Amino acid sequence: MRNIVNEDGEIIAKATKDGTLVGGHHRIIMAGSLCQKLFWQDTGEPVKLDALMHPNASKFSSTYSLMRPPR
């Protein structure tokens, strides 16, 4: 499991190692709507929220895959 944190270091959500969101769905959506930057706690890399903030996101399952930025 990996933690997703906000700019203040507060844990917002939890995801599996492959990036599937397993907890904190509402908090991560709220942070995205407030344009907060979120980061993987273990690496400090930014979390890409495009899949969650897509206008049709409500049509998808409750387990979203979070994308890692390209290296």
C-alpha cells in the first residue's frame, strides 16, 4: 500500500502499489476540485489526477487507477 499526501504532508488517500485507489475516494476528489497538489508519500512524485477529474469519471468503477508521471 502507498499513501497519497497533500502539500502539508497530510495523508489524503491510500492506493495499491500499482496505483489503484482503495481508500479516500471522497477526499481525493475534493482535493482535486480545490486544485491541491497531491504526492506519493514514499517518493514525493506528484499524483496525476486526470483519470479522476475527467467529466465522465462518475461512469467508472469506484476503483480508479492513478497514473504515474512519465520519467
